[in-house]
Amino acid sequence: MAAKKRRSVRKKDPRLKRAGVSGFNKPKRTPKHPKKSHVVVAKAGGKVKTIRFGQQGVSGSPKKAGESKAAAARRRSFKARHARNIAKGKLSAAYWADKVKW
């Protein structure tokens, strides 16, 4: 008789389903949220946190290819203004706003 192989069954984290994202650290637009434009279920080490970030209706920065001087200055200003919070890592909203919107 062949021994049956056991498959480890991992339960999906309920926070993923509640936020409507496909996995950890995968941001998603939230067009119907009244205030925030994106959501991500961030995971760093053993910590998991649902983060909503970005102002609804604000585009963030334009595409980098062929960017105007004003757009480049706007990007630099955002990064300088939020540098301390961006440096906190994946469990901060500023990190995700920097990565997704700027």
C-alpha cells in the first residue's frame, strides 16, 4: 500500500479577504472608499497590518518618462517631506504611498 502524502492546509488570513486583496504586500485601488485610494495587507516578519493610504481623487505623481521639471520637483518634495515615515518600512502608510503613488 502506498502511503498517502499529507498536504499542509494553510488557512488564508481573513484580513486578506476582508481587504479584498490577493495576498500580503499587494496593494489594490479602493475606488469606492470615501477617503483612502488604496489598501494593502502589509506583512513584515511576523507582523500583519491592514493599511489604507493615499488621498482619494489625487493622482500622485505623473509617469516618470518625459516628466516635467514641476512634476520632478513635486516628487522630490513628497519624498523629502515624508522621508522619516517612508523609512519606517512596510508597516507604514507613507512607505506604500511612496511605492505606489510616487
